[in-house]
Amino acid sequence: MSAILEIERTVLALPVEQRVVLTEALLDSLPPAAEDWSEAEDWSEAERREREIESGEVKPIPETEFWRRVEAGRNR
């Protein structure tokens, strides 16, 4: 078993409160995001995605399908 999987199994066995503390410590240890998005950039991205859907370039999927795919990716 890989070290990451072993650590994951150990951590998931901890009580919720301890997992929260560990999660916060891990998140705090990460470097800041490479770029800070402004609200204008958020709106621009949302509008771009809306145009992609309206044009048929992108076909949206139901939320349940999205989460099914996420889980499938995790289980690879």
C-alpha cells in the first residue's frame, strides 16, 4: 500500500474534530494561490461558460452525474 493511502486510512479513522484540526493545518501549509481573482474576473468566467453552453460547445451535466464522475476519478 502506498504511503499516501496508508496515511489517508489512518486520518479517516480519526474523530471528526481531529480531522478538522489536521485539515486546517494542511491547508495553512499550502502556498497562496498563484493568482487572486477579482469579482469582475469571476463574472467574466461565468459569462464565458454560459456562452459555451448556449452555443452548444459545452453540454452541461446534472449535478448527480458530476459527483458520480468525481467519485469515479477518486477510485482510479
